[in-house]
Amino acid sequence: MIFIVPMMMFGALLAVFNETTRNIAHFMPNYYVSDALSVIFHTGSLSDPVIWQDLLTLGGISIVIVIAGMQFFKRTAYR
């Protein structure tokens, strides 16, 4: 619940009302997914640079999380 509720609130455009909540939303991966999807739905084009920027950001976040998970698993796997 600690991770799911904030991602639902800030990443799925439910609480992005002002600049403060928008800045918090930039730390949630769901924000980039919903941003890319909203651009696709509004423009109907996959060639928009915003979509590719969002996908690269998601790829970077994914790589960081996988590497951090591998390091965490190495430290705790044999205890």
C-alpha cells in the first residue's frame, strides 16, 4: 500500500492539480506512462518526441530498479 497508493494518486493524473503535486508526480513511473498515452490518444501519432522521451525515462528507471534489485538480492540472498 505504501507504494501503490502514491503511484495511483500522482502517476495516474488523479491528483496532479497544481505545481506541487505535478513536481511530486515526476518521481512516479506511472506519470511517464500516462503522459505518453495521453499524447498518443490526443495526437494519434507515435512520432512525437515526448513519447520517446517518456519511454527513455521509463527505460532508465527500469534499469536502475533492476540493478538495485540485483544488488539487494546479492546482499540478502544467502542469509
